[in-house]
Amino acid sequence: MLDRKRVRENFAEYTRKYDPSDPKIALKIAHTYRVADNCEQIARSIGLSEEEVDFAWLSGMLHDVGRFEQVKRYNTFIDSESVDHAEFGADLLFGAEKLILGYIDDRSIDAMMELVIRQHNKYRIREDVTGKALTFCNILRDADKVDILRVNVETPMEEIYNVSEEVLLTSGVSDDVMAQVREHKAVNRDIMVSPAEHLIGHIALVFELVYPKSIELAKAQGWLYKMFKFPSRNDSALRAVKDTQAELTSFLAKKV
């Protein structure tokens, strides 16, 4: 059985090494607990066993371990400007430092947990991932996406995207980004350049939520709708937000 108290205490001890007054660090601590809770809710909604629910919850607690050192070293969440935070976190947990030893004694879960953590931020899950591993990947990815919506509302976007307010509110959105929105796809991060495009990309994550519970959580929490109030001063961004809202409203209406 998983000792959740031990997991929480070990996570708290680990994150105390970083500056909790840094908005980026505080953001990721809160995000971790919320993603773990989302994982549990989604796992229960699809009838997984208690042991499997625990695994899903633990994946949420561990999924962003790499973010803290990423912020300390690079002061950014942008992987393309620093490190792939999922790969980095998995290396910290299962590589030379073996941080996983502080969380759980059962080594039989390591291979699957490492896989799930490495896959959580990828644009597409590897095609050879199947069965229960695919289920856990989908649960974590859904749980993460749902809370990213909250982060975009509760945290100043200038902090998230490492830009000034002026750059944030005057940045535009390209036709390439909107083409993927109209196809009801998550936007490939390789084509997102501006802060406004990243905002649209975060909204578009909802298109690829796998489980009904995930969509239910995204709708019930209300963060999604607040993101549509983005006060841009750029015409292309204003059009993009309006068009994305229309596309998502149509998409969600079919999911009732």
C-alpha cells in the first residue's frame, strides 16, 4: 500500500530546497497537489482498483519534479530554452540521484512510473505504449491539462511566459496555430512562438482530453471560460480568442 503521508512529506522536504517566495516555485507546488487530486478523480471515474488509483495519484505527485531544478537553473518553464522537464524529472527520480527511493519502497512500479512521467508532456504518446501503461499516461496527461487551465488564470501570465505585460498583450496569433484549433487538435508547441499563441495552445489542450471526467472537471472548475477574457490589444489575438471559444463551445456541446 502507498503511504501518501510519506509521499507528501518527502515532496515538501524536497521543495523546501527551493525558494517558495518565487512565484514559479509556488505555482508548481500548488500545481502538483492539484494534478495528483485530478489523477485520483479520473482514475476512480474509470473504475480502477485502489492500488491503481494510488499509482495514478503518485504519478501526479511526481510528474513535475524536474520543474523545480529547471526554474533554479534556467528561471523558465519553457523547455525549448532550457531542458525537457519531463525527461529531466524522470532522470532525477530514476537516474543517479534515485529520488524515487524517498517516496516508495516498491521497486516493481519504477519502470511504468518512469515511462508515464517521461510521456506526460509529449505532443503524442509513443505508439508502442499500450494497455495499462497507456491508461496511466492518459490519466496523468488529462489531469495535468485540466490544472494548466487554472494556472493560466490564477498566475500572472507574465510569470508563466517570462515576458513583460506589454509583450504579452500586444503579441499576435498565427494562422498556423488557428488551423490546428479549427481541426480540434492540441497545438503543436513547435509552431507556437508568441505568448498569445501559448495561451491559445493551453486552451486547445481541452480538445484532446481523453476521459469524460476530465472534461467534466475542466468545465466545472470554470477556469477555461475565464481564459477567454484575455485582455489583448492585438487584433489577431482577439480574433483567435473569439474563434477558439466558438470552436471549443461547439466541441464541448457534443460531449454532453
